[in-house]
Amino acid sequence: MSTEKTILLHICCAPDASIPIPDLISEGWNVKGFFYGGNIHPYDEYIKRLEALNILINHTGIECEILPYNPNEWLEKISGFENEPEGGKRCEKCFMAQFEAGALFAEKLNCENFCTTLTISPHKNVELINDLGEKISQNHGLKWLNRIWRKNNGFLRSIRESKNLGLYRQNYCGCMFSRH
């Protein structure tokens, strides 16, 4: 199969991926998933999200690379930004760490296209996410698929699909600093 219609989809969590995966497949993309996970705290939360991701992977039939859980590496990447407010520079550093890891994996797969599920959330800055994704993709010779998944009721659809599949749906972004 040609790598031209293959896309590496950065998956932040299963509920947020529940709409992008089938939508991309219906558009003719060969979707390969990528899950970073080192930003998720505590470990039992990571496990809940990983179990939900495995349910979604089994349901959709996609392949997904799941990086080993490494919160210390993530903490190094956001070092100095721990006291930033939610949605601030710490989040930007977090997105960059995840996209950089994803871009490196896309290169390993000889996959030319890259996208993220992060833009389904109504709580995220989609312009920042797509700008960072575009910049990191260009640095790695990849094409960024600029999508805002929350359009056309994407977020509400993800809530319904998560319930249909019995996916665990978290109430915070993931890191120890976003926990309320």
C-alpha cells in the first residue's frame, strides 16, 4: 500500500479519537495511531486511559503505537513551566513533546501525513495546536492535516460514541497540573 494515503494520528485519549478515526477511514485514509501517554498522571489514570484506547483500537481495527509510560521524560520537557495556568505555555510544551515524538515515529514508518485528535476538545486552543503541528511536521518533512474535529458537533458525537463503546472518559486533560 502506498504511504501517501497513510496518516499517523496522534491520539490524546480514546474518547477524543472516537470520531477522528472513523472519519479519516471514511475519507480513505489508512490510519495508524500514536499514543504518547507520559503526560498522564497518576499511573492508575494512565492505565484507565490505556484500557479505553485498547477498546477503541479493537473496535476500529487500526494499528496503534503506544509509547512506554515515561512521566519523567515528559516532566523534563515541560520543566520550568510547572506553574503556568492550564492552557498556557506548559500545555504548548506538552503538545510539542507529543508531536515531536509522533513526528519521529511517522518518519520511522515512512508515513508522510500527520494529524492529532486534540482539536476535538472545546477546551483546547485549536489554532495553537494546528500551528505547532504544522511547524513540527514541516521540520520532519511531513504534511500536517489541519483539522478542527470539534466542528460539526464533533465533541458531542465523541461523547455519544464513548458511551456506545463504554469508553472511560476522564474529567481533566491528563497531567498532574491539570488535575482539579
